[in-house]
Amino acid sequence: MKAAIIGGTGYGAVELIRLINKHPVLNLNTIISNSQAGGNISEVYPHLTDSIEMPLDPFDVDQICENNDIVFLATPSGVSKKLVPPILGGGVKCIDLSGDFRLKSPEQYESWYKDTAASEDYLAQAVYGLSEIYSEKIKASSFIANPGCYPTASILGLLPIVKSDLADYHSIIIDAKSGVSGAGRGLSLGSHYAEINENIKAYKLGSHQHIPEIEQILQDESGFPITISFTTHLVPMTRGIMCTTYVNVKESISTDEVIQLYKNFYQDHPFVRVRPKGCTPSTKEVLGSNYCDIGLYVDKRTNRLTIVSVIDNLVKGASGQAIQNANLLFDWDIRTGLNDLPVYP
């Protein structure tokens, strides 16, 4: 199957290139970058020299649809909503890694993203690409809205307890921390070395665009209105997300019982690993892999469950999850091309 990447010079795109390069069925055929069209991907990323030597092409929907079976859109939010409709019209499957099609409500998108929403027809077509809960819908679709990185870690950590009806839905607090690659490759004061090194800072308090995405899925899966307290922090590392989530439980339950609940919930999902009692995951233990590792602890004194979920933001939080969704779209084994062990140390 021939694949195209649009927005081909960002961190999400270069991770897609790495993963597609070792995929046994997908073949990278086209890289689109309007800003650097005419150059070569190895000029942007010299580590690809002699391995991936491909031109960077301008956007041409006819050429893309004629020469590819699937398109990955690794564009900033606000761009893919204009590009997806003609590509789908050309009969090509799309996986969008931006946030343009994740929220079903145009009003919510415009409120949180401060931009005009995509057409409601295409919002309705897009399937939210968290394969651990929507695999059947993904298989039947041709257009996937790949989840955000923070929502992936947060939702996977919360789903089993939320769907068990043991959680107090009004008590959910998510303390989230991300490496600097989550901010993308573009230059900004907040991601300068001198600003990040030996520093940790909270940002977008109460206004992060991933808040409604998390709430939307938790509400859909629980059947109840859910609001969360969600605070993001930037930490001085390149990759990784850790979400430490606190939720009150409505009845007495032990740590062992919660761990068993999670293991049962994810027993058929190879990329979610539930840690044994007393073992808390760290970001380096999933580095470079498509795993989400989850650690659990019930504080009997406060009757509060602490959930620690970690992912690599560029793999399970973006490009690895996109490949996982492509595997579902083409009815391949979900692990195809994604069996890498984490890079450690």
C-alpha cells in the first residue's frame, strides 16, 4: 500500500517516516511540504541520508489521490480541515493527526481552538481513532481523527474505572506532563533551551484544547456528563507524557481489585500494559514504543484512586497510533510494524 504524508517536515511526520519505513506492507510514496517544496527530506533531517532520499512536493490533490492508497495528515490544526474533503472525494483513506476533526461540536472547536470549525458533514464522518475502544468503527471507516497525545494517555488511564461505574465523575483531576517535542518543531520562546532546561512550568491552565476531547470521550463511554480538572506541564525532556490522575471511588475497593479490573479490560489490547502492584511506570520505559503503561494505587484512607499512565507522545500519542489505525483500516494485525521494544535507558 502506498502512503503519503502531508506536513512532512514536523516531528510527527519524521516519526511516521521511521515507522512506515519498517512496516512490511506500507510503502512511503509521497511527502508533501508546501513550505519546503523542491527540497529533499534528507536536507531537513540529515539522519535520513542514504536511507530515505525523497523529494518534498507541493500539495496537488490529483497527484496525491492518483498515486496513494492512504494519506497521513501531520499538519498543524486549522490546515487539514481544508485538505481532507478533496482527498476523501478522490477515494483515498485519510488519517488526520491534527485536532480539526476530533471534536464533534463545531461550537466547542471554535471556543477551544479559536478558529472556524470544519464542515459538519466531515465532522460526522470522522471516527475517533482510539483503537482500544473504537476498533470496529475504525475498520468500517475511511477517515480517522487520530487522538491527541494528552487525551490518549488520560483516556486510556481512566476508561476502565469510568466504565465500571465506580468513579465519582465530578472528582477527576489530571496532572499531565509532556516533553518538549509535544510543542512541535516550530520556534517559540517557550521551547527555547534556556527556558526549558532545569525548569518545569504549567501552561494553558483551564484552557488547553485537549480538555473537551477528553471529556467528550469519557462522556460517550460513561453515558454521564463529565467535567475534569486538567493541568499541563512542560518538562525538560525530549519525549514522553505522564498523566497522574486522581479520582474518588464510590465504594470500597482494593488496589489488587482495581489492577484486575484494568487487566480484564485491556486483556485483548497488546499496546496497553497494566503494571503489577507497587510498580509505577516512567516515561523512559515506553520511549520509542507504541505502549501505554498504567500503574494503579487505591489510597484506602482517602478512598481515592491514583492512576499513572505514560506514553511516548510521538508514537502512541501520534504517529504510532496512526499506524495502528492504518493496520485496522486495511484489516492487518494491529501490531504490524509496531513491535519495537522501548529504547532504554
